[in-house]
Amino acid sequence: MSIFLELWAFMKARKKFWLAPVLFVMVGLGALIVFSSGSAVAPFIYTLF
């Protein structure tokens, strides 16, 4: 959890709030890959990449 606090402090200090949507998308895609790796939907997910 501390890495998120450090990242937020960095974005707040450097005024780089444009990184937040990029990070949310990256975390979302990572979660999609992890949660769909054992399901029947996996072949359809991997065609997106």
C-alpha cells in the first residue's frame, strides 16, 4: 500500500496528474488478464492484444 501513497505524493508534488488515468488503465488490463487466464473467455481476451 505504501507504493500507492508514494506514487500519489510524487504526482501531487510534480503536478503529473495525467499519470493517474494511465495507471488505472494499466492496472485494469493487468487485472483482466489475471482473472481471465483460467476461464473460457481467455482466448477472446488475448485476441485484443
